[in-house]
Amino acid sequence: MDIARHPELLDRLAAAHALGTLRGGARRRFETLARRSPQVRAAALLWHERWSALTELQPAVQPDAAVWARIANQLQADADAAAMQRARSAPPRRAALSWWRAGAVLGACATVAAVAVGLWSHQQLQRGADTQLAALRARAESAEGAMQALAQMPYVAVLAGEQAGASVLVAYDAHSQALVLQRVGGAPEPADRSLQLWALPAQGAPQSLGVLGRERVLRLPAAPAPLHAAVALAISLEPLGGVPGDAGPTGPVLFKGALIRRQV
């Protein structure tokens, strides 16, 4: 059965694969289909992004007060033991304090030092925890916003290249009428050439959707009409600045993949 023709089944399998509940032979068959089918691969990537974003929403855990007490006690015990060892191994001197008075003084100094180290460590760890909590909240808000934005994108595509690991993720933002592209892996274009994005309709000539910049994540303004008629997207290597849109690709096609329509 071609699961790409059954969107609800594909969505459930992709979610189970990303969550880790799809196991055994079913998981191996799904991964084999993902390597062969851009639609299955795109669904798996989308669910992996959704689950990875949810892990960032976990609240930070404050260490228990007993943890700090054990740390301070251990520091004090180590300092006292070291002080006693130094007092016992020191050569006797007439002007020096007796060994037990020296041990008492050193023990008091070690206690003060241990308390000071404990307080400083607590302040540093507290500041670090506050900083990490603020960073996690910011990342969680960003991830939640990205998930909400992704849910409103009616078109997605995974454009695969010949080089292993090189691909381009494409999504269409209908609200701002722009294509959002993210490069994954290597395969940068030469300095004297440009990458150009094309919409491939079921019938008729390819239509240019714009020339890509050299950023890893970029936005291209795009009207919805070419995407409505397209069944796939492609990226070709063209002369610097691209070629006219009505001429079609003149260079080799480096990336290509099916355009997936989603219900929003």
C-alpha cells in the first residue's frame, strides 16, 4: 500500500516514528519508505521538529536545599582533614602554637572558607539557573511560535540533492506570501553561479520562483498561483543572477522534490 496516498495514516505513522513508539519491522518499513518517498520523508521531518520543540517546554527543576547542605558539609570535612594532616606533619617550633591550638585555628579558618565557598557556589549556581531558565523560556516561546507558523503553511517540500545529506526544506507562508527555505548539509554554489528555484507544473514549462541568496535560511516573495499548479519544486545551478523566468532552467538540477499540499 502506498501510504503517501493516505494522509491520515501517514501522519499517524510519522508521529509514532518521531515519538519512538513505532518499533520492529513497522519502523524499518517506514524508514525504508522515507528514504524512497519525499512525502514520507517530509512528514517524518515535520513530526520530529514538533516533538523536539515540546521537550524544550519542560520546566526547570530547582535543587533541593539538602543538596547544598551536603556540599557544604563535604567541603568542610575535606578542609578539616587537610588542616589536621598539615598540622601533624609540620616540624615542631618553640614559638609555634601547640599542635592542638594550631589545629583549632586551622579548623576555624577552614570552616569560614568552606562557608564562603558554599555561599559563593550557591550564588553562582543560582545565577546560572536563572539564566538557563530565561533561555529555556525564550526557546520554548520561539519553538511554540514556529510550530504555530508551520501549522499555517499549506505547502511544504523536501528537495533532495545527489550529495549525501544535502537537501533544502521549503515551506510556503500564505499569510506573507513568501517561501521559507532552509539549507541542510553542504553543497554550496560556486562564487560565480547562482541557485534558482523553479515550480514544476504537471503540464507546461517550469516557472521561476526566484534566485536564492547564500544564507542558510532565507525568504523569497512568491505568489500562490505558481504553487497551485505545481506538483514539484526544483533548484538548478544558473549563471550569476539567474536566468529569465520564461526560459526555464539552463543549468543542471541540483535539488528536486514533490510539493506536498497540507490542509490548514
